[in-house]
Amino acid sequence: MEIAQIVAVGIVSLILIIAIKKQSAEYALLISIMASVIIFFMLLPYLTQAVGLLENIAALVDSDNQYVGLILKIIAIAYIAEFGAQICADAGENAIASKIELGGKVMILITSTPILYGLISLVASIAD
């Protein structure tokens, strides 16, 4: 079961971090980052599978996959920004973490404008 492996990586990393943190905070941070990257790569096949499922659903619903592509980009921006912010927060750099989160929110806003425009156009055409 994959979740057991993910939890095992997390717990082993946590034990190593706790054991090493007092002697070398730099190595503890490095272990934390490496554990995060390992877990991310363990989840990558599932993320790929989820994207494939969303693309299949989009193909069934509508021939114009423009909006589905934008939604997938928005989801990717959110996950990448969260991942970066969590690493910075783990390192004690909360100011940088909050700036990464702000950057992610701005990028999501910019990326979502075509969807918002399409929605407003649809509402306006129904109202006429």
C-alpha cells in the first residue's frame, strides 16, 4: 500500500531530523527537503493518473478542452506554490513562505481570467 510507504518515509525522516537537529540544523533541513522530494516523486504517478482522468472527463463533456487545461494549470500552480511554501516554512523562513503563497495566488488569478471572462460572457448572454 503506497500510503504506508509514504507515511514510513515521513516517520523515518522525522526520527532522523529529531536525532540530528541539535547537532546540525543544516542536515536536519536537508533531510526534510529530501523527504519532501521523495514523497512528491512517490505521488507523481497518482498525480499523472488524476490528470489523465480529468482529461478523459473533459473529452466526454466538451470538445473544447481549453478550460480543462487552464484548471489543470491552476491546480499545478497551487500544488507547486504550497510545496515551496511548506519547505520554506520548515526552514523557519515564514516571510519567504508567505511571499511564495502570494505569488501562487497572483498566478492563479492571472491564469483563471479566461475562465472568469467566459463565465461572465455566458451570464451576459443568458441575461440578454
